[in-house]
Amino acid sequence: MQVHVRDNNVDQALRALKKKLQREGVFREMKLRRHFEKPCERRKREGAEAVRRYRKLLRKRMEREGY
């Protein structure tokens, strides 16, 4: 990942880097890997995330269709 520093403005470049990392999900991944997660807990969490994504998709679809 690369961020260009313009006019020696490191703060702005750092902000852009953080935004890119956030978008890629790096911070979330680091948080999950801080502690060991049992395989059964991982499956449960991933299943819950899948359900959440599906419900969000349905909500957006219903909103678009005007229900």
C-alpha cells in the first residue's frame, strides 16, 4: 500500500493511509487476531456476519423497490 506525501504534509498522508487501511479491513483483522479464536467460535462469528450481510442486502433491495 502506498500513499504519496505532498508538500511535506505528513499529517494528511497519514490520514489517507489510515483511511485506506480502514477500507481494506486491516484494523478489523488485527483486532480479531489479537487473541486466539477457537474454530467453532470462528464459524459462529462468520455465520453471524453472513446473516448480517444478507439482511442488509435485503433491506437495501426492499428500499430500492419501494416496499
